[in-house]
Amino acid sequence: MEATMKDVMQANPYEAALKNFDMASDQLELDYDIRMMIRNPERALTVNIPVRMSNGRIESFVGHRVQYNTARGPAKGGIRFHPNVTLDEVKALACWMTWKCAIVNIPFGGAKGGVACDPKKMSTQELEHLTRRFTSGILPLIGPAMDIPAPDVYTNPQTMAWIMDTYSMMKGYSVTGVVTGKPVSLGGSLGRNEATGRGVFYTIQSAADVLNIPMKGAKVVVQGFGNAGSVAAHLLDSAKNYVIAVSDSTGCIYNKNGLDIPKLIMHKSRTGTVVGFPNAEQITPEELIATRCDIFVPAALENSITPENAQKVDAKIIAEAANGPITPEADAILFEKGVFIIPDILCNAGGVTVSYFEWAQDESHVFWDENEVYSRLEKIMKTSFADVMKIQRDRKVNMRLAANMLGISRVAEATRLRGLYP
Ligand code: GLU
């Protein structure tokens, strides 16, 4: 289920990101000089992307790449294609990538890219031209040692293959390490496609452990059945949870006894929608959010939980597979209600963690098997969860603040050690 335009207008994600930065910096009693060095994005590039469309005419699209911070290593973050992309949204997402990479302690800074377009209405050829022209626009910024894009909303391994090819053509030789989330046959990593959803699953296991909620038999609601949501649903289903409600941008479905997730995945890939799945009743987005469950997984876009619907959420755990699904005002309401939130920058960090594995494999030319990827991912996700939990307990703050504190303190430490240039 997508956020409505009204919701998007209501909450500017960049303001939310800065608000969280300020709160965490206050808690950390972060030095004023360091705040001045890390509060704002290092670099932002906006490019015009003219594309010849199938009807023979040229349309022009706007794209952005924002490098928020590179104190800990090359900039890292996905590229999204979506009609609502704005520079402020990309800045917020780049900011979150920075703290996210620091929380899982991988040697990357944070970046994000986005093109305002409606990929669902574009042909494959139009998308290829858009991707290649955008890549050439941001070419001065990207590279395996500088800034490494990856998939995000409505981009996928094929998009990454086009970026890798365009960059390699400009260089004159193949550079696999310029993007992650590539097809495995082009230097992609085993397990990267499932990594975000798998990471979400590991953090849910940790949270259920802390809260003493038995995973077996727990009721789950998943909002958004894309890459992250469907994989998380599949793993939860395999762990004997009941996934009772699921939505995508076309509608919401419900079955109180649990949906057959493997069959639903097949249904969605065949029809492009979760709607019309046999043995399920259709419900409204409002009903989905109000469905009583143990674990609610928002896996769609920003701002899907607002002050208007937060009160209706009836879950013990919210696992933020999406980036920024809860507005700051809604966050306060849910905290009051006692809902345990696994914040996005921790919960969905599995994607970028396996991106790091992919980049390390590309750069070393040595490739790992799937078990190696999964066991390293599980270790990193569970250690990071425990690190955030420790701050939450020691400092008596909520999980979001604790996650921001961990990420920001690591970036601040790197910045302090490096000092101010010149
Ligand atoms: N787009 C994903 C995220 O928001 C992955 C980024 C990456 O792998 O670089 O975390």
C-alpha cells in the first residue's frame, strides 16, 4: 500500500531525519563542531534526464544523487524510481543510509539516488535509456572507491546491470564493483536479493526473544509485498508464523487462519497483484493497519503510519522493513502505546550488509557460497540488534533513538579522528 499524496505532503522525510539527528545528538551531548561537520549532506547532484520514449518523443525526467557522509568509507545507497521522488526525500534516505551502515559497522558512508518517474508506465527500453542516461549524469560521483549504488524501490538487478555496463563502457573495462545488487552472473552476491527481508526476519527473531513472544504461531501483518516484504513474509511463514494480512499498491487481503505465502508469491508474480488471491477476503488499507497481530511489518514507502492511523495499530512489534514508514508524530503515539519498534536503520540493514559482502567479493575476486553469506548476515544483524538494545537499556531511550545514537556516534568518532580539512 502506497502512502497517499496527502501523507507525503504532510511529512517531509528530511525534516524527520534532521529531527532524529538532533534528538540523538542531544542525548549523546555531541560536540557543536562535530554536529556542524556531519548534520548536512556532503554533496548533492541533480541531473536532467532526457529520454526518447516509445512514441518517438523526448520526455525529460529529474534525478538526484546525494552523498550524505563519507567519513567511514565510500558512499553507499540505493537508487529508486518513483513518481514522488524529491531532493528532500533523497537527502533523508541518504542520511538514514549513513547511520544504517554505521550501525551494522560496515566500512561505508551513506548515499541515495532517485529519479522521479513512473516505472510501471514505462517500457523496458524506456527504463534502460533512463537508467543509462541517469548513470552518465551521475558518473562523476560514482565508482567502487567513491559511491556504490544498489537497488531500492522499483529498481532491480537488471537496473544494476545497465548501470554497471554504462559505467564500464565509459571506463573502457568492466568494473563490477561500481554497483551492488547485480545479477549473480555479473559479479552479484548469492543471497543479495533476499538480504533485506532476511535481515528483517533476524531482527524480528531477536525482538521476539527479548519480549518473550514465541515465534511459532505469532500473527503477522505485512504492508507492502515487494522485495523486502515478500521475503520477510516467506521466512516468517516458514518459521510457523501466521501471515494473516498482506497488502501491495493495488489492495489488501486477509485470512484469519494465515495466507499460503509460497502460493501468494506465485500469484503475485503471475498477476502482478496480491488482489484476487483465492482463500482470502479483501480488506481496506485502514483495516489492514488496525488488524490485531503480534508483528506488523511496514514494507512499503515512507509515511504510511501517521498520527491519523497510529492509534489504530494493534501490534506488539513493528519491524520497519521500509525506510521511514512512521512519521515522528506517529512514532510518539506508538511509543506511548508501548509498541516495540525495530527502527528501519537497524531492521532493514540486511540489504546493505550483503551489498557490502558483494562489493568485498567483487573487489577480491573471491566468491562465497550462500551459507557463508547467510551466516555472516545473521551474525551482523543479531550483534547490531544487541548493540542497539544495550543503548536502549543503559540510556533508557526508545529503540529509534538508541539506533540513531549508535550510528551517529560511530560517524562522529570517525569524523573526530580524521579532523577538519584543510
Ligand atoms: N536500498 C537499500 C537500503 O535502503 C540497500 C542499499 C544498498 O545496498 O546500498 O538499505
